[in-house]
Amino acid sequence: MQSKEQTQGKGLRITLGILIAAAVVLLAVSIFNWNARMQYARRLESMVTQSYYELVDQMDNVYVNMGKLMIASTPETNITLLSDLSRQADQAAENLTRMPASHPAIADTLKFVNQVSDFCRSLTLQAAHGLPLTQQNLDTLGQLRITCAAVQERVNGMTPEEVASGSLQAQDWYEEPLASDGGDSTTQTSVEYPAMIYDGPFSDGLEQRSAQGLPPEEVNAEEALLMARSYLSDRNLGEAQVEPVNEGRIPGYLITAGEPGSQLMVYIARQGGKLLWMMQETAGAVETSLSEQQCLDMAVTQLGAMGFDPVTETWTQSYDGTLVINFAAVQDGTTLYPDLIKVKVRESDGSIVALDATGYWMNHTERELSAPIISQEEAQAVLSSQLQVQSSRYCVVPTDGGDELPCWEFRATFGEDTYMIYIHAMTGAEVDIFLLVPVEGGIMVM
Amino acid sequence: MKRLHRLWERTMPAVLLWILVITLVAAPIAMAAAGDLYYGSRGEKVRQMQQKLKNWGYYNGAVDGVYGSETLVAVKLFQKRNGLTQDGIVGAKTAAMMGLSLTSSTSSSSGGASGSSQNDVYLLAKAIYAEARGEPYTGQVAVGAVILNRVKSAKFPNTIAGVIYQAGAFTAVTDGQINLTPNDEALRAARDALNGWDPSGGALYYYNPAKTTSSWIYSRTVITVIGRHYFAI
């Protein structure tokens, strides 16, 4: 009896021991995991906090530099201040996107900062061409500076903890005032700044552009379907579905035909019933029985049959048994780079499986092409003496802000690299330089 | 003494069971690598796994992101049927069998192509695959186009990576599906989008009305509908 009790006591102690050991292991694992978690959280928080403090500094610098710019009197100071401004604002935008804030919360602040950077970059270019800041430029800068002060005040008023928690709303940052509604309490403290129209990719003017190449008369859904059928005469559209698209850049009709897996989508613009884009689902075809030149020729023939004005190819890329060809419209031997048509041709039979003529219809009009002031020889003399020129042509190139410049295009090599260089045909200025990077199946223009 | 004996006899199975449970739970947890899913795990990945198990008929419980006992049973059943060790831990092997991505390390199977542009194609393809696989091809190109439209917009970050990884912008980034390896269709769609095709009509947003809880997104003007996605500006 005695010994049995002893054995039982021993068993109990062992059981308890195991239990305690298990509990200790569990506790240790939990503590380890918790520690690791806290470490990750702190690392993330410090990254956000770093971005926040940098943002504060950059906004301060933007404000200060804008003030200096108002009274700077030499072109050298202007260029230094403007390029610094553009860089600081660009970095501020980058840090802003690192905030753990939702898109609606920071969208307006981000737009403002991006536009400041973009606007200052375009003014830097203007100054680099020897043009002084105009009174209008200074007025715009003055207004931007007022908004900048408002943004700066908001950003300075935050605590790093608030920022890291990601709980800040649009009204905590900076919100653009609503256009006409008025009376919205959340926007009362906002500061307005003028619509920014300048030569840069974030210019407000770009959003307001309409399609220049489309005729004014409108087509209805039935006519759009008929247009689609005539554009794609060799293809059976069958039981096509037509959906009107009333919003977006170019209103029109989205026509869908075919079964999933081989679906064909065609977009016909409401204005003029023109083909804006089309796309056919193609499983990766591997057969490439046609040469690049054969594909090019067949594409040109098909584009002509569709009623597009004469085009010339600019660059190609081949992948998945298809060849993507970029065409630009040509007027009197001048390549019109803004009027782009992209075509995807199946390399097995040369048929067009996808087409995008958005650039073409946005820009294609009869241009008033004046004779170049700078001759081809004079333009070539501007080029770096290091370059071996291979070919040249006269062309119209688009700027970031949607303007067009008449240019001499030179294709030239330096060592192993091939470049495209654009010289302004009226002023002789070096407008743009592209490096052609060979990639699998084609060339990437960078 | 007799009473103690009886008490011991009665509690013994319970105690042993406890030890068993603790060892079963604690030991695998201690062994599980970071990122593995096991009894007690919580979060989006568990939710994804539960959804998959439910779709395949292994699991009947709630898809709540909590790895509980029902989930454990389902995972073990899955492991049994697929010839895996029935430890209830969703590690690399089990996850691969489920088609689940555990780690957030970026895969580098981009085909060895170099240059930032090739990286752009791959990154965009990852986003398209994670966000829009199963959608019509045109819808996948449109998702890629929305990302590129955002890059061009002043209201969004100015790089493809910036747009894709912007806080809260895409659910696929939040729940880790962005790290799945894209298929050929997604890569093709990414190339077409980068080459300028935009079936979205210039949209900056898209959403699936069946899955969206954000009321803000409904305030945007819808341009077009492709597959299950509404494309808006």
C-alpha cells in the first residue's frame, strides 16, 4: 500500500514535470515569436518615419527655393534653383507614396507635389534654352507657393505616430477643393491653385485633349457594328455583342465576339465610327513561317485596306509567335511620330490579331509643315563628333506636354551602341536622345 | 488515499491527453519554419488556404483566417490524400501541392532576361496574374493598362513598382498573391499593355463589385466592364 502510494506520487510528479516543461517550451516559443513580430513592426515603422521626416525637409526646401526663385536675377541662379526644386519635389512625391495612407487620402497632395516637380522641370528646360522666366511663370510660382505653404503646414502638424498608424484622412493631408459644389465642410481649409498647363507629362492640358483625327459626325451602335464588320472583313464577327462606352478618353462602342479562349474585342469610336483598337485572344502560337519583312508588308496592305493613311514602320518586337510593329503616319515624306498605329501580326499567316490606333486618331490631322530653317547638313554638324551617322529623316516628334516639334532624326552609332538623336529643325537644339537596347525578339527604345 | 487514487485514475487520461495535445501542438510549432501555417496561425494566407480546401471539399468550416481544429483535420486529410506527412503543418511541400505561396521572397524565374524593361514586363505580369487570372485575356491586358495609366497620372506613384506596391492599392500585394509565378498568358498581357494596348479606355481604377467593400470606389465613374471587373476613372 505504502509503496503503491509512493509510486503514484512519483507518477504525479513526473506528469507535473512534463506539463511544466511543455508550458515552458510553449512560453519560450511564444516569446520568441512575439519578439520577432515586434522587430518587424519596428523596422516597418522606422522606414515610414524616415520617409516622413524626409518629406518634411523636402517640403520645407521646396517652399524656401520657391521664395528665392521669386527674386533671383541671373539665369544661372534660376537654373540651379529650378533643378533643385524639381528634384526636391520629386523626392517628396516618392516619400509621400511610402506613407501607409490610402490612395484617396494622399491623391491630391501627391498630384500637387508631382506637378510642382514637373512644372519646375519644364521651366529648367526653358531657362536652359536661355529664356528668362516670364511674369506669368512667376505668378504661377507665387500661387503654387501659397499651396505649398498649406501642404507644408499640414505635413508639419502631423506626428510620426499618426503617420505610421496610417489613420490620416484626406482632410489631414491636403485636399483639392471641389470644383463647383461648394459648402463641403472637409474642403473649406483647402487652398486652390490654378490649372497647370505647361509642357510636361503631368500638365492638366493633357487630360483635356480631344481626339483631333476623328470626324465630328457620330455613329450609333448598329452603324458601329457595321463599321467593325467592314474593318475586319475577313473575320466572322458572328453574334457580336455591342456595349456603348460613354465615358473615358474616347467614347465609342465595345464589340465582343467569339467564345472565351478565342474572344475578339473591337472598339469603334462614336465619332466617325473609326477603329480605335482591336484585340484577339491568341494562345501562344509558336509557328513563325513568315519573315519579318513579309509580316511588315502584309500589315501595311491590311492597314491600307482598312483606310488608314500611308504609314512607315518605326520599330518592331517579336514574341510568342507574333510580331508587334509600330507604324507612324507619313505626310509628304515626313514621319509623324505622334500619329502611331501599333499592330500585332501572327507570324504564321500574317493576319492582324491586335491593333491600336489611339495615337493615330488622337493626333492625325493634315499638318502645316514649314520648310526647315536648319538644313540636314547643319543639323548633322550639331551632333557629337563621336557618332557615326547611319541614316536620317525629317519628322515631327511629340513632346511630353502634347506639343509637336519638327526635327531631323539621326540614327547613329557610338562604339557598340546605336542611338536615335533628334535635332530641332528650326532652332538646331538637341531635343531628345534615345538609346536602342537590343532585347529578345527586338529592340527596346530607352 | 483511496480517494486520491480514484481522482488520479480519473484525471490521468485527461492529463495525458493534455500532454499529448501540447506536445502535438507545441513541438510542430517549434519546428515550423517562419511563414509556415499551423494550428493557431491566423491571417490572410490561412484564409486563402481555407478557401482552397473548401473549394476542393476538404473543409466545411468558416473561411475566417483562423487555423482551428476543423482546419487541422482538413489539412491532414489533404496531406493524407496527397501522400504527404500528416503533420498538419502547411510547409513548402504542402503549400506547393495546394498552389499556395508562403514566403514573400520574390521568385526569379524571369527567364534570365536582363534590363529594367524586362523586369517591368515580369513585375507587371505578376500583378496581372495575381489580380486578374481567370479573367478574359482583354480584361487582363486592361488590368495591366490601369497600372500603367496610374504611372502616367500625377495622383499616383511614378514607377510601375511604386504603383503596384503603393500601400493598400492592390489586394494581391496585401495578401501575398503577388508572389505567385505568372503564367504565359499574364506575361503576354503584360507585354501588350506595355506596348500601349489599353482596353480599359484610360481607367485608373478597377473593381469586382461582388468582392468590393469600399464605398469610395463606387463614387468613381465606370468606363467599361470586362469580365467581372468594372473599369473606372
